[in-house]
Amino acid sequence: MISLSLACTATDRTRPLMEGRLQVPGADITFLPGEPEDIFRRALRDRAFDISELSMGSHIVTSARGDAPYIGVPVFLSRAFRHSAIYIRTDRGIKSAADLAGREIGLPEYQQTAALWVRGILRDHYGVDTKGISWRTGGERVAITLPEGFKVKPMGESLEEALAAGRIDALIAPRPPACFNTGSAPVARLFPDYRREEESWFRASGFFPIMHCLAVRKDVAERYPWLPVELFRAFSAAKAASLAEMSLVNVLRVSLPWIAAEAEAQSAIFGGNPWPYGFKRNRYEIAAMIRYAVEDGLAARQIEPEELFHPSVLDLTE
């Protein structure tokens, strides 16, 4: 048995392992639950964990420039549609995605995966020139260098306060800003019926946006080359257990009255597997993310999706 640390967010997909109901064969793992922002910062700056949940945006950036401290496992611990993450000032004449062109828009980090997806969607699906937008950031977890012509600079103040005061026109954020929740400023979602918009986009693209992957620090993967395969199998089993729990109706395991019916409906939309792991199943989507990173000026070079993941896991399926 080897002793390893693993940092990730506590979710229904990770708790079966965190609670010891399932194990990673050959490994005694100390789980370190936390919020993504802190985990990513410590993993990328300090290489603090043997195994870590990792931002796909940052993983692409560091892999493309050749200094990635981690190698990926195609276990996608976080996926999320992001049409709901675009908040606008309602006093700026913004009625559609096209109206974001040329605006000043805040986002926590330019390399943030949610922002990467939103920019890609705006370009591909709505025809918005994202290079013509002035992006105002809250800072970056790892340094980035952009080519000339990209208008990206720190805000120098709270992005939420800037939105509330009208110093930016819109904000891309995975969490609703306080002024939206309280109604204290003229702020609304760009897509009020965001679920309908997201389902329409999913049917057009086939993408359920990948946010985070599981990753092993490279020196650990070199020392234990069998580990990525065992991690993939263990996390796949944990996810299968969580999905099975949602369909139980004798005692609801999730505090939503119609969770079983909702699980059935979403399974139908997603073709039976709403949360797919595995490289081959997701290769096309990962390639799109790399393209977005290149178009955003984030990726120093065009890389193949295979470069992001350990060779031993490329052919694994659930």
C-alpha cells in the first residue's frame, strides 16, 4: 500500500471514495476536501497534492507551454452548462448575446474554464467577436502571457461591486453575484430561461461542458505507473454508485421530491449516460476546448488532446 493525498470537492461522485465505501486498490488515500479555487491554486503553484481535481482550462494552458505539473486522468469531476453564468446590466441595451460585442465584461480569471467555455460558445454559436471585448479579471491562479491584440487586464476591485456600480457591462461567474441575488442593482441573466437555451445548445453541439478533470502529479505517476488506471476504475465505480442512488424511490437519497423522474428525463436527453468518463468518449469535446484556448490566446501552441492525459488511460472505457 502506498500513502497518497487527494484534493477534490465533496460531491455525490466522490463521496463513495471519501467515505471509504469504495477504495483505490493498492493506495491508502487521504482525502482533502475543499473548494475548487483553493485546490487549484495550491496544486498549480505549490504542487501540494499527489492527486488533485484540476481546472481543465489551466491544465490546457500549462500543458501547451510545457510546464504542467500534473497529468490528467479522464475522470471529469465537474461538468456544467454555463449559459446561466452570464450576468448583464439591464440598463445597457443588452438584449441578446450579439449585444455583448465591444463591451467591458468581468470574469474571475481569463483562464478559468467557465470563461473559456462561455467565450467559445459566444464565438461558435452566437457569432460574437470575443477578441473585441474588454475583459476585466480578478487575477490569475498561474501567470499567463497573451499575444498582442487581446484586451485583458485586472479590474483592481471586486468584480461584483464593479457590476453593481455599473463600471462593467456584464460579468461571467459560476456563482451568482450578490447584487443579482438581492436585486439591489439592475442586473439579470443574459438568458433568463437558461435551461431551455442550454438544452438547445447541447442538442446542437453534443457537449456537456467539462470543467475539471482528475490529475496525478507527474512525479507520482512516474513512480506508480499503475495508479492512473486504478484511479479511473475507482472513480468510475463511485460515479456509477451515485447515479444509481438517484433512481431509488423507496427512500429518496437526494432532497428533491421528483429526483427519480428528473434523473430519467436527463438520462433520455444524454443518451443514457449523463456524466461520461473516458478519453475516447470525450475526445471531440476536449479538442474543442483546446481550440477555444488557442483562439483566446491562452494556449501557446495547438496540442493534441492525448497530451493532456496519461498514456495508460487513453483506451479505458466505463
